[in-house]
Amino acid sequence: MPQPDELKQEIKQMIVERLFLDVEPNHISDDENLMEAYDIDSVLLFEIVVGLEEVFGVSLEDADFSVETFATVSNIADFIAAMRG
Amino acid sequence: MPSSGESILQIPSGEDLLHAVYHRAVHESASGIIFCDPFAEEKKCAHRVLVEAARALTGVDLNCLRFDYRGCGDSSGEFHDFTPADWMKDILAVADYMRSELATATLGVLGLRLGATMAISAAEAAEVFDFAVLWEPIINGEQYMKMNLRRSLIKAMMTDGDNFVADDVRRQHTGTQMLDFDGYQVSQETREQIAGMDLFEVASHFTNPVLLLNITSREEVSDQFSELAEAMPHTRAEAVVEEPFWNRIGLVSSQRVTTATALWLAELQASILNSTAT
């Protein structure tokens, strides 16, 4: 299982790839608000959700949908870690 | 307004008329291709790309025909009165028109997302189309509808704030009433028909040449698309790194998708000409 920092790096890589962002993954900080920093709307957030399921093997339930969960890389990493138990 | 070499057609389907745009090949040709649009909002987002692709493909000596399904775009009827079963009949009506009225000897189909799935799923597709180009087809309709529910959940989550209730969104998607799906009134019948589509069930029936494009952020064809390619006897599967233009509102490049398609179609045209010559 990847260490927390490794997991965060993988999340950043996935976000950059899926959203075709013109930014280096390691330039995304762990706690910046992704929605504000990268103009992420519902369409792009959908790409992130699909990426989480495909790349990290987690399955989201209705109850998992909250803006807070996807707000930062740290929050997403916490969510994945919790899902993996 | 269509440019020179393009004309507007009205093609009968059932009791309605389909609005169509015919893009004549740059050089006189008896080969043609029908464009099959994706579903709902994806059609709107993909419109510019499909128009540009049709114009580009006239350069590989293909007459291209784009059309609106009944109840969509400029075709007659209301969106909520039709279902995918009707739209598949539209595809066959347009194919019949291309053969009989436009003297198309070799006819193919280019479909995007649900349009690709409907084209291959349409009854007699293998007899009607000599080749097919599938751009990121919907492989499993049930999964597609689940993804659409996801989209609705995310949209509601971001717009409703503290009033967001996931169960309300799910009830709308699973109930018997019309679903307001991004401004489109989608009936339960349409939802059920889409959910019942499975490309793996019909793939092996289509034995003519197929180009399967996996439009993705990765350079390898996904496992699911590879399996689909194996299930279709004469299929070339390629991954094209490009943004999913069918759900982007702004200008998104589709150059690689169009180029990959034009190259394959040019090769196919050459092989058809060679086989005719020998």
C-alpha cells in the first residue's frame, strides 16, 4: 500500500492527466482548494471521480459525495485511505 | 449556413423528416459515411468537432452525411416522444437514403459515444454498413446510465450546497417520471432502452472493417476496448490522447481523432479500390 505522500503524488498525477492540466503534478500543493485553483466544475469533478475509481480501485456510494471530500489532495488521500481501510 | 460543397437535406423517417447536411467529397466518389451523434448534451458539445470531421473526411473522397435524430436539433418532433429504438430506425432510414437517392455504393458509419453503439446495434447493421468508425462507444448501457447518475449527483452536490440530498437525485433517475437530464426530458422507456444496450452482445455480428478509437488521457487502449476489439472480427483499436470533447463546453482540439480516422479511411478506400481493380 503506498505511503501517504506517495498516494498524494499519485492523486496529483491522476488529476493532471485526467483534466489535461498544464501544470506539473508536484506543483499542486496538498491543501490548496482544487476547485478554486484549477476552475474545477462539475464536469471536471466527474473526471476525478471516475479516475479515483479506475486508478485507485475505490467505489463511491451516494453518501460519499460531498464537496469537502474532493476539495483538496489531502482530503482525497484521506478518503482513499479510509476506503481501503 | 453550409459552405460550398454542402447542402441541406430533408430525409423521411417514419412520419417525420430528418434534418441533414450532406458534405460532398472533394473528388467525385461513390463512397459515403453517415455520422451518428451522441446523446443529449454530449451531442451539443461534440457538434463543432463532428462538423469539422465531416469537412476533413471529404478530403479522403468520402461523401459525409450528418443528421439530427427525430426530436433532436432541427429534425421534426419533440425529444421526449422518441427513444433509441426510433433513433436506430433513423440511422437505417438515412442509410437507405444514401444508397438509393445519393448513389452511394460503399457506405460506412461514424458514431460517437451512444451514436456508435446505436449504429452497431441497429438491426441489420452488418448488411447496411460496409465499415464502421466507433469513437469512444458506450460499451455497456447500464454502466452509462450509472455514470449519468454520477454526473447528476456531482452537479447537484456543487450547485445545491447544504441542500444537496443524494437520495432525491437517485429517486429522479430511477423513478417512472420524466427525468430532467441537463434540460432534456428523458422518459423511463429511453432510460431502460439505453440501459439494455450491450456492445459485446452485438459486436460479433458486425463482420466488416471497424476502427475503434479509445479517446483517453492514456496512450494504451483500455482493457475493455481491447476485449471489444477482439470480439469484433475485423477491428483495429487505437488509443488517441485527446480531451473528451463530448463533455467540454469550450474549444477542445480533436485533431488527433480526426487524423487517425482519416488515415484509416484512406487506407480502407485504397484497399477497396485495389480489390475492385483486381
